[in-house]
Amino acid sequence: MPLIPALREIRERIERADASARSAVLEILEVKEGAPERIAEPLRRYIQVKYMLERDDMDTEDIIELGKRSLERVKERGNIVIGMDVSPHCGSAGSSVHKKVLLLISLNKALAISLTPKERAKCDSVQDLAALIAKHLKEK
């Protein structure tokens, strides 16, 4: 495939993903009364889009595991991720942890909330994150 059509395809995929993520954010913001169970489904879609995962990949609630699956999808597409093979000991963090941090920063910005570092550290599952987001949206 020539370079220009490949770039066009990548740009279109990113644009579709951005639109999907915005739609999920709007759904989350519509939840007024701190209902984590109502936030969880659009949050899963947001994570799926941001992590470039397939529906089949979303059979776990573990955010780090979803990050690992995302990295595997990147490898399957023939790409590499800098730091992907970093050993998560001796003070370093693996790429799936970096993905989680970037996800949480993205959600902070998109939802106009401010998750504290302590809260972010305790967020291990999609359900944990939905409950935390619900709490912050209720406080807005």
C-alpha cells in the first residue's frame, strides 16, 4: 500500500476513535447521581477505543491486564512500543502501567475532574475507576 493511502487510513481510524471516545465521555457526563454501574459501560468503551482493543479483549476488569492486551495488539500490527520490555522492578514501570497513567490523565482532562495520585494508585479495575469517577462527578 502506498504511503499516502496508508496515512489516510491511519488518520481516518484515529478520527473514528476520537469520535467514539468523545461519545463515551458524553455518556459518562450525563450520569448525574453517582451511579458507577451506569458509568462502567461507557467507560469500558472509552478504554477499548483508547487502548485500540477488540471487543473480545474486554473480558476482564483489570486495567493493567487491558494495557497488556493493548500492547499485544500493537505488536500484532507490527509496531513496537518504546519501553515495552521494561522490567517492572527496581523502580521502573512497565508499559502497561504507563498506559494506565496516560488513560487516567486522559480521563481527568476529558471529564474535567481531578483524580488524586492516591486515588489513581488504588484504581485497579474498571469498576474501581467507575466508582471513583462517579464520586468526582457527584462532587462537581
